[in-house]
Amino acid sequence: MEYNFSEIEQKWQAAWDKANAYKVSNESDKPHYYVLDMFPYPSGAGLHVGHPLGYIASDIYSRYKRQKGFNVLHPMGFDAYGLPAEQYAIQTGQHPEVTTNENIKRYISQLRKIGFCYDWSREVKTCDPKFYKWTQWAFIQMFNHYYDTAAQKAKPISELVARFEKEDPAWATLTEKEQQERLMNYRIAYLADTKVNWCPALGTVLANDEVSEGLSVRGGYPVEQRVMRQWCLRVSAYAPRLLEGLDRVDWTDSLKDTQRNWIGRSEGAEMRFEIKGQDAPITIFTTRADTVFGVTFMVLAPESEYVERLVTDGQRDEVEQYLAWVKRRTERERIADRKVTGVFSGSYAINPLTNNEIPIYISDYVLAGYGTGAIMAVPAHDSRDYAFAKHFGLPIVPLIEGADVSEQSFDAKEGRMMNSGFLNGLEVKDAIARMKEHITNTGIGRVTVNYRLRDAIFSRQRYWGEPFPVYYKDGMPYTVDEKDLPLLLPEVRDFKPTADGRPPLGNADNWTYKGYPLELCTMPGFAGSSAYYLRYMDPTNDEALVSRQANDYWQQVDLYLGGSEHATGHLIYSRFWNKFLYDLGLVCKDEPFRKLINQGMIQGRSNFVYRYIGEGATGNLYISYNLINNPEYKDKVQPIHVNVNIVNNDVLDITAFRNWMPEFKNAQFIFADGTSSEIEDNPYLGAAMPKQYICGWAVEKMSKSMFNVVNPDDVIAKYGADTLRLYEMFLGPLEMSKPWDTNGIDGVHRFLRKAWNMYETISDDAPTAEELKSLHKLIKKVTWDIENFSFNTSIPAFMIAQNELYALKCNKRAILEPFAVLLAPYAPHIAEEMYHRCNTLPFREGAGVGSSFVIDAPWPECNEAYLIEDTQKYPVQFNGKVRFTLECPKDTPREEVEKFVLAHEDTARYLAGNTPKKVIVVPGRIVNIVM
RNA sequence: GCCGCGAUGGUGGAAUCGGUAGACACGAAGGACUUAAAAUCCUUUGGCCCGAAACGGCUGUGUGGGUUCAAGUCCCACUCGCGGUACCA
């Protein structure tokens, strides 16, 4: 019986569709479970084999949960706004919506072929007005709320207005514009002049997580700092809760650590330093209050508000020159070139403890956005201050006994204090506490907590995004009435910025509301992805983002799968967004994702041919990989990427290679055997037998330019979706990054084919103990694997069980039916067909095990585990005194065990001194002692 | 620099609670079937040594120490690789 995978897969995919097997209802008596994949951005290149890794894992888990009797929500959608579609639009004039929809169509067809159990009736896409209505709606709520830090909760801005009216007599005297300006300092979505990452090549600002090493994450273009008036979200207000919430979610420690670092809580103190000759002090933030006695100068960020006040006339020219130079530098230059720069302001501060006059400098190593934008410098115990002090010849006062600061600073927070007045002799930790007490009591400062996390910049000067529901009157923003949502993205004549440099929406006709101009920026990519998981719960609701009823049923995402690259972007923003909605009483859980797993990235595995470039090279000769280190070729070959799709198990298809590109048309080879003749005479037939050219390989990023992109459609055409699914899991642990290496796929395919052959004729005979043992081992293993997301180790377990059953020639329904049920989450199509072959019941479309929706075949329980734990107890005497009970495999001869114990005197003596509860023995070695 | 993760045969990887390291698969070698090839099946496959035989010995999980009757697994120090982050005071 032939394993015709494409016939089987098409048959069942059609049957599941027809039966609506994966449609999920919000009304069910079953327990609920919500499994979510991070939805993809539909790029023009389509899916490659790396994308479905996480989807397959979540699909296995979803199917398993269904079989276990859960009502499982497992949806899919598209993060449809994004830069590539817009860049493409600028180049071609093609509307991004058109390309996006084409790409989505292609993605869906690719995903369907893999046999996922998504409820497609719940599909969302972020560029759909029915969807972005709720993105705009949430923005309006953020505009109309402020964060009450005392209550640690978002509250309506009207409450703040009422408080101002009541408590501040000046409020009533303000004009409306002045009132609005004041409220802007409190709104959760607010407009502000902020230093932003401006990317000239993309013509837009970017959030901190969209920039890496001074380059844009998308495209890798240089980014510079600019001050612009932008929409921002007050994410920083939620920093304490974002941090605290991490203790209540089931995420990996590494991801939690990444978020904790990004949020960057640090406990310290704010201190005031008086300025010589001025009334007002300046405030700094420090985590090392213990080092105040070593403060020998102070430094301001170039953008600090203090700069203007502290620059003396004598220094003004020099300072202005420096500020202009800092402003010109790009972010990239600043990172690349870390030399010490700075300028003296002319003013002096007074060290509050030593009463020394200390100079105040301005330098770009101090950041305006963190703390107060000003620092006290302790060169002896901070490497940055140290470098600065050395450069400008400033005094360095060591404060910790034994610290040698002649060559470098001593940054560690350990040791005993000296040169520090009342702190002398204290350990650093105690000194910090003591000094905090001191500054609080004397009023020099106060204990505070600082966060690194900054507000999210929410404006993008682009076309392809959600329009802000905002119009401007008298220069102040007002939100569009909720009844007028969604505010549709307008058509534009040109996707590029306007001639006078305004964002692309400036090209739209009548972009006004009630006669007032509308906002020209659009929202960033993370806007639409911040609450999409809620929309799946209730995707067609026109009255609300999600009804409270639907939210109460599904609660939150139970299992979220996606890449760790979203740790400091999407996963922060959506937690913030969710907490905001929670404050408004719209959702019942303040954390959106209960358990989160990061699947690793699938890297490419590139193949190379080696062009001979030594003496007499024609440029047409290629050396087999196994020969390139031979003396005659060593260092005389040049590796060239070759399309992995014309290489099989590292053996090049030379005909395909010659046809691949014109430059290889006349390629000649030195084959693995060291000769150049392409055929070997066949002694039997005299027929042509092609010889082997071996390619080299390397692990690289999967990309077009490396010719190492493998398309899942091709794999499915060759091996079927079930093989693809199994193989992706077989490749290695889910969380680990690994290269896509097709070399092992035959083994997995062979397993399915062999398994398939067991189902040719089904017998009703009672299973033997041996057969049951195989099955029970498998049940135990696969259950453990799925519940622990250890999918890769299930495939070998299936192979072992299958080999055992194959050897026993087992064709019994009692074994093969549960086997199919176990296999169904991994390989649903073949399992469905296997299951129906076992089943004598009348065939019902879509009602089987692969659909795992109508539970005809519940997950098998393993009640006869004794068949696996096949052990026996032996009483053993040692020296006639100490008596043990040893547990060992049933077939271990008694003499063997006793001989063993006596032969291991150390162990025996150990056992004599400790009385173990249980000792498990195998011939030759003790394997387990339970105390 | 800091934080996190990892290192096991020719390759991908297994060993789930400290208990027979190398499961399973690929590749390779040999064999059966075949006019031949493909497909399929069987055998061998970490290294070294002894041997007529082995259910024989030694060695072995990046390096060096340690804890333990027992360490791939725990502890300390280090090397290399990967990911994140970076003047965060």
C-alpha cells in the first residue's frame, strides 16, 4: 500500500474545511484554553521553512489540548502595516494595500497546506478598518486618561480637571489653550517635544527598540537624534507594574531578565547641589550615595535644562561650539567614537559634605533622558568619570580602602570606606544606606527609584499605518468623536513626503475633520499588534474591542509562542496596553500572556562550490569539497554560494548547476574521487553513472543572497506536510536556534511510510503484553513531551515504538488506534487516515482524530504503567548484618545482584552507614538510591 | 563591559530527579535482492587496546579543579561560541 501523502493531505484538509472542524465557539461547557502564535508580517518573499517552526509547535499543543477535552482558541491573523509594503509602494506606485493583500493570500495558502488547526473565521488583519477602529479607539482612551501615581492606575482626565478646579485657583484663569497644554503633561497619550531617533532614509522617527547600534532594525539605515514634536505613550508610568507583573507570569527567566534590564529599575537618591553665586540648586541622581565625599566635579548632559543657567559669559562661546558639535554627530558616530569630550561651563557647585567648590562640566557621556540629566562625578569609583577626570586633569579621591586608582577606577560596590567622614570604616552597602538616611534627614535630597524604560514615541511620518483620530484647533489636538470611528486611511496622490517635507498624508485631499486639519502622522507598527490577541476572542464585535463576556470566558492567552526578538518591543507594549485596558475595567486580567515560549530561529544552511583560482585557472573548474585541503588546491579555491535546492545531502546536481546561471554553463569538475571524468563505466551495463561532487556548507542567516532559502511548499510537494511538521520538530529543541538542514528529512519520511504500512490490514486480536508495553511507553513519553514542550524527543519515541511493533508484526486495532491518536497532533493528516482505517464505525467526515475537534478518540490514558516499570524486589544481606531491599529489572538473576553488591565494597559500606529506602540495580551497576 | 544561553561521535541531537553517556535519525562502510540502478531489508559504526571468542579491558560529554558510593548533569575558576544590551550615573 503506497503512502500517497498528497492525496491523504488534500482529502483531509478538504474534509476539515467542509466540516468546519476548527471553528471555535465562545459558548462551551469544556474548559477553555487559548493558544496564540505571534502573528506574522506578510512579507513579499512568502514563508520560508523557518517561519512555521513555532506555528507547528503551537498547533501540536492545540490539537493535544483539544483531544484532552478543552475548548481551544487557536487563531491566526496578520500584522499588515509595515515599512516594506510602503517602500515598495514608493518605488512602484502600487498601493500598499494591494501588495499586502496579495502577500496575505499567499501566506494563507502556504499555512493551509501545512494543516494547521486555525479557526480562520476569526482571522484579523491590522489594516482592516474594522480592526483599526479599535486601535484608534484605544488611542482616544489613552488621550483621555492620565496616570494617577498614588493609586498606580489610569484615571479619566476629567477627574484631574475636577481636581485642578477644586485645588488650584489659578486653573480657572487659564485660557483653554493653556489648560490643554497643562493637561498634556498628564495624558497617557500625549504630544511632546522629545529627542527622537530620526531615520532620514526612511523619512520617519523610530522607537528605541526599532534602532540597534545606531541603525534602523528595518533596512539598516543610519539614525540620528533630533528634537521633534511627537505623539508619545506614557509607558514609563507603568514601569513598576510592568516589572512586578513579571513575577506572576510563566515566562523563561532569560526573557524576564531581558525585560527587567530594559525596564532598568535602579534604587538611588536624588541630591541637591548648591551653585556658587546662585540661589537655585541643581538636582542629580545617583545609586552611589556613599561616594559623595569623592565628588570632585559635576557633569550636565548637553541637552540639560541646567546648561543655559550655568554657562558663564566667559565660557559661552566654547560651550556653544561644543553643543553644536554634539548636535551634528549621528547616533552611530557617537557609539563608534567613544573618545572623551566635554567643556567647562564656568560655574561651580558646592559639595554638600566637603563644602568644596567643584567645577561643572558639560559632556555627551551624560544622557538627558535618564535621571535628571545631571550627575555628580566620582572619578575614583566610576570608569566614565575616571576617563573624564584624567582627560581634564581633575582630582581623583579614592574612597575605598585598598583600591588602587592610579591606573583605573574601582567600580565594584565592595570594600571599606575611607576619606569619607562619618562613613569611614563602613562597608559600601552599609555606607549607601547610612548616607541615604543622612541626606533624607538633612534635606539635601531624597531616596528615589529610577527607571530606564522611556515613553514610547508613537508618531511615524509614514503613510501605511493607522491614522491618528486627532485634529488640530488653535494648534492644540482634539480627538475625533468615537461615533465617527474608524477614521479611514485616505487615498494619497503620492506615498512620498510632500514637497515641503510634511508626511505623506499631506498629499491627501480634504484630510480634515469638522473643517479642522487632521494629524498627518500615522501610528507605528506596534500599535496594531498591541491588543490583537483580545480581538480574536470576539473578532466581529462592532460595539467593542472585545465584549466583557467573551473576555471573561477566554480570560487571557494561556500559551503564547513567538521569537525572542520581540522581548523589548511588542511584549512590553502589549503588556502596557493590556494594563491600561485593565485599569479601564475592560479586560479581566492585567497580564495578557500567562505562559510564553520563544522558539529559536531557523538559520540557513548554505552550500558552496569551490572554484579553482590557482595556476592556469580558467574560472570554469570546480573542486569537490573533500579535496580542497589537498596541497595542489589548498588556498587556490574560492568558495561560491550555490543554491541549496540543487544540492541533495551535500551532493551537487551538476546538470542543474550548469543550468542555474549562465556563468556556470561550461563548468568542469574535479569530483570526490579526484578525477574529472563525469561518468564511471558501469561494469554491468556500460551505462553512464554520474559521479559525486561534494559541496561545502556553513550556517548563515536564511536569505536570498546566500541562496539558502528553503520554501515549505517545495518540501511539502516532495515529502508532504506531515513529514515537514515532524521534521521541523525533530530538528532539535524548540527554543534553540538551529540551521535548516534537509539531510535528515528522509529518515522522518521513512518512519511515516513504515508506520503507514502497519495499517494495511487491521486485526481484532487481543494485544500481547509486549505490544502493550511498547504502546504504554509511548503514551507516557509523548504525554510528558507535549506537556513540557519537548516535541523533538517525541519523534524518536514514535520511531522506537514503531520499530518494536514492526518487529512484532503488530496489526492490532487495540494498539494501532491509540498509536494514531498519539500521532495526530504531530502528523494530523496521516493520523486521521490511520484512525479511520482502524475504525469500524461508519465514516464521518471531519469527525476523527486529526481534526481533533469532535472527540471520538480521546487521548489514550496509560493505566497499566506496570508494564513499563518492570521491576522486582530482592532482599539482600551484607556481612550478615545489614539488610537492604534492592529493586532491579525483573530478569536480573539473584546471584548477579548479590555478586554485584559484594563486589562494590565502597557502595556497600556506604549503604551500611545510610539506610536507603530503595536501591535500583541493573547488572553491573547501581542506578538509583532513594534516601 | 554587563546580562542571558550554550559547548556531548563524521553530522543533527538523546540522556526529563545526580544513577548503564552517545537513544533516535542522517551520513559512512560491508552484505542481501537486482542485468544494473533506485527502492527495500540486514550487519557494523565514539576512540584505543587484547583476543579464537567476550555478556573482555582502558578511555571518553570544551579546559582545570572540587563535592559525591556515583557527575554530561551540582559547586569554583577558565576558554570558546551565540543572543541581548550598552556611556543608565
